[in-house]
Amino acid sequence: MDHTPPEARVSRRRLRACHECDWLVALPPLYPGQQADCPRCGHTLVTRHHRPAQRSMALAMAAMVALLLAISFPFISFSVGGLGNRIELTQTATTLIGFHQPLVAIAVIMTIAVLPGIYLLGVMWLQLGLLQGQPLPASRTIARSLAHLNPWMMADVFIIGALVSLIKVANLAQIELGLSFWAFCAFALLLLYTTQSIDSDWMWFSLAGEPQAPENARTGTTAASQGLAGCPTCGLVNRLGSGGRGECRRCGERLHARLPHSMQRTWALLAAAAVMYVPANVYPIMTTTSLGQSAPSTIIGGVVELIQMGSWPVATVIFVASVIVPVGKLVALSWLCLVASRSSELNAVHRTRLYRLTEFIGRWSMVDVFVVAILVALIRAGSLMSVTPGPAALAFGAVVVLTMLAAMTFDSRLIWDTPLPRDPDATQGTPG
């Protein structure tokens, strides 16, 4: 297998269009440990790793072993007043089905186990073919899927939710951590390293080579102004059709000069998230029963309860993740939608950084949903002590998903465009 970087295997220049500002650049020669950043907005275009196939394969295999251990042994157990309960990792989802919360249960199991497992299998399949020097069947389809799965894997967020849950019940019962808990911690860390080890530029070059760059393409200006677009999946620069649409010649991804109806979709998702945020805070997210007395708890109520217990750090985490982050995303994305058409290069850098921040932090709001899932499965001692999910759990989960989708549908390249014409079709289809 040839381990040399793509730049050393081709004599022609390799073009890339920045996904965040649409600036067209030629990749410089990159060697292991180096990366190429967009000179206009600072977005990282390519990161080169040492032995990328072996690195990703080893990490993915280790993460898969840790995941299998995590779902095979006891996760957490508790005991109080002679009664106790012991749960496995998968019960954090299956228990919710018994409380008529199937959508929340599906979201929990998919984000902490199913999607990460599929991702790891996909990585191993791809890297095995590359190590053999012959890509395995369906490798391009799998490689396209990896980029779409990445935002929805939340094993690291689940670990924070587990720690918050333990602190909540530590003063009320005796807690014991099982082998599965430590295995899942290792899995979350290895999964994070696996995602960071993927050198997509090297991988796509090894899978399918790289077709010639479009003729007469000029660097140092936007791709859309030349009728070009960079593939968001494999990075290849392609020439668009007359309608500002096309298909990537290498991976088959659909391409657009600008995402169709980006503003309209983002506004619609933000409006839906704002509507769901009301019941998410008005209704209880869970109900705790202790010695026969039931006490419903809202998101803010849970923060206040943690403060009264003296757990200021945990209360701060929950307040930031469940209140500051969702509201901040709604406000930030709304503001970006309003000012995108009035941006200039002077302030576009700061607005792009704000967009990156909102896109990064959105998934961490799932902490509260995971806390509910863990406590509902763990605390089941009848009238002595038990926890049941409230209607706000589904509403808050919907807020997290909707705000994440809103960030994905917002086209940050609009921030860098000059003021757009008032024609709505031209707004979405033509460059500034």
C-alpha cells in the first residue's frame, strides 16, 4: 500500500473550496502532522495524519471492543433501605418504552450505541479495503455516510449525563459503578479519537483518486462566482450546471452554489424549536417519588435542587447545557439569518466563528435527556424511591434535534456573500 500523501502522487494542483466561505484555494504539499487552513476564514480544509489507515483501524477496533463490553455487563447499581436495582446500558433506553416514551428511547439508544456502532463498522470496512490495496464493495457509499453520522453520535455527552445522575442520587442511595460504566467511558474516548483520526482527503483520494480540476478555475476568489462548488463530503471541486446545481464526480453527492432555501428552512426549524422550548420548560421533565410523596421537577427546578444540595458545579453544567445553550443557539442563529445578507468581510470572520460555536455546542443540550433516561432506569424502588419521565423530556429532545438541524441547514457561505438581490430565487441560487 502506498502511504505517501496525495500531493506526492499527482503533479497537478488540487483545488478545494472552503465549506464556510467558498474561497477557492490550491492545497499545498502536506505531510503527516500538518494541516491546511482557509486563508480567508481560517476553516481547516485538510488535516494529514501519520499512517491514517492503520491509525483509524486500530482506534475503531478498540472502540468497538469497548462498546461490546459496555453493553454486556452491569452499568450502574444502587441500593437504599434494603432495596436496590442494577441496570445495563441498554436499559436506559428500553425502560423509557415502558413509560410510553418510545421516541426518547429511540433517540437515546441510537445516539449512544447504534449510530456509533455503525460508524465504527464503516470505518473498519473502509480501512480494511485500503490496507489491502483494493477498496471493498460499497466503500464510496459508506464513506459518504460517515460524515453524515458524525454529528449524531453522543457517547461523550452521555458520560456527562451519567456523572450528573450519580451526583443527584449519591446523597440518597449507595451507588456502585459496574464494569460497563468504565468500558463506556473508554468507548466514548476512543470514539472521539477515531472520528478525529479520519483523514477524509487521503481516504477519498485512496478510494477513488481525484479527477482533473475544472478548466479555467481561478484561486483567490469564490467558487460560486466561477460556476464551481466544492463537495461537502469528499472536497472535490466540481463545475455546476446552468441552474447552480450538480453532482460530485467522485462521490455522487448533490451540489448547489448555495443550499436551496437555506434561510427559509433555518427560520422554520428555529420557529419549531422555539415553540417546543415552551412545554420543555413548563412541564416537568421527570417526577421523583420518595417515601410515597411525588415531586415533579422542571429543568429549572432541577437546577435549583442541585444548588440546594450544594452541587454548584453540576447545577452550572445543567443550567448552561439546558438553558443557556438552547436559548443561545436560537438567538445566535436568528441573528445570523437577519444579518447574513448585510455582512462584509470586516465582520464575516466573527460571524463565522459564532456559527461554528453554535454548531459545536448544540449536541451538549442532550445532557438533561440522558440524565432522565439513566435515573428512570436506575431508580425503581417502588413507593420508597422511583423516578418517572415527564412530558418535557420529549419536548426538550425535540428542541435539541431541531436546533441541530437548523445549524446544519444554515449556509454559512451566505455570510461572505455581498448583499444579495431581493429576488428570493436569486437569493438562494446565485452567488453575491
